[in-house]
Amino acid sequence: MAFGDNGPRKKTPFEKLTMIVVIVMIIVTIGGILFTALAGVTGM
């Protein structure tokens, strides 16, 4: 299962779950950075 393997194989539920978790983690990380920056600027 190498990268660039664009076959007709359907994703397993585990792969979908992993993608969702990764996306959520990225959103949370970006949100945390933005919140910290805003809090620093507004002096909260």
C-alpha cells in the first residue's frame, strides 16, 4: 500500500476514521494558534 496508489480499491472504515481524526487535529491546532495570537493582540 504505497503512496500514489490510486486504484479502484474502496477506503476501509478505519482509513476514513483516520482521515477524519487527522483533519480534526489540524483544525484544532490552527484554531489554537489563532486563538493564542488573538488573545495576545487583544490583551486577554
